[in-house]
Amino acid sequence: MRKSLLIFLGTLLSTSVLSQELNIVSYQELEKIISASPGKPRLINLWATWCKPCVEEMPYFLTAQERYKDKVEFIFVSLDFMSQTPKVKEMIKKLSMQGTLVQLNEPGGDWINKLDKNWSGAIPYTVLYLPNGEIKEHYDAFSSLEDLITFIDTHFSK
């Protein structure tokens, strides 16, 4: 019994630690993450620690992530400079962010048009990739949790 409890706790702790792991990726690697088809919608949020609207809307994403935990995959992409990686990790820990957490290491902005030719590069920026191949963009901050939920529900029937 005691051995089973220790194994369970060890598994729980390792899962918790892994879910908050920040991966540094190139744009090419990010494309692979985005294009991986889990059979469910993928919501990609591009943000940075220095972006006040990004930080303000992050709790909405975390609440929505819990609400849609088995239905939508959330991918958080930090656009902070590499020198700010410790700050990104601190925010991930502070907010108990989970899921796919990446920091883009891609100098210059050439990748922006590859991601979305209509996007200026301004953040926050959110993209919903639907299983049928449709892509829905949101070019500014969400004003509330309800605003984010409406965006998801409008494009994705549960």
C-alpha cells in the first residue's frame, strides 16, 4: 500500500512538473507543434511578459483551458527575447500555466507572414485551428472570460 502511494505521488509530481516545462523552439519547430493533429481544436495564444494586455487576459485562457480540458488543446507561445526566459518561467510558475508552453527563438519577424499573412505581429494574438482545417484568428486582447468563451464556442461546437 505504501509503495503504491509513493509511486502514485511520484507520478503525480512528475506529471505536474512536466506540464509546466517551457520549451525553446524555432519557428520550424513551432509549425510542427501547430500542425500536429490531435483530433481536437488547438488554441494558440501568442503573448509576452512585457505585454500588459497579454498578461491581463492570461487568467481567461487558464480558466477556459480548465473548462475545455478534454476538448481543446491550449498552446501558449511566448514571444519574449531569450534574455527574458527566466521571467517567462517565473510567470508560468506564478500562474500555474500548463499544457504546451513554448518560447519562440526566431530572430527577426520573417516568420510572422508565414503564420498569418494578415497579422501585423501585434500581440496578444490568438489562433484557433479546427480539426477540419479551418483557422480562426483573433487579433487583439479578449476583454473578458466570456469574450474568449464566445470566440471558442462560436467556432467550435462541443
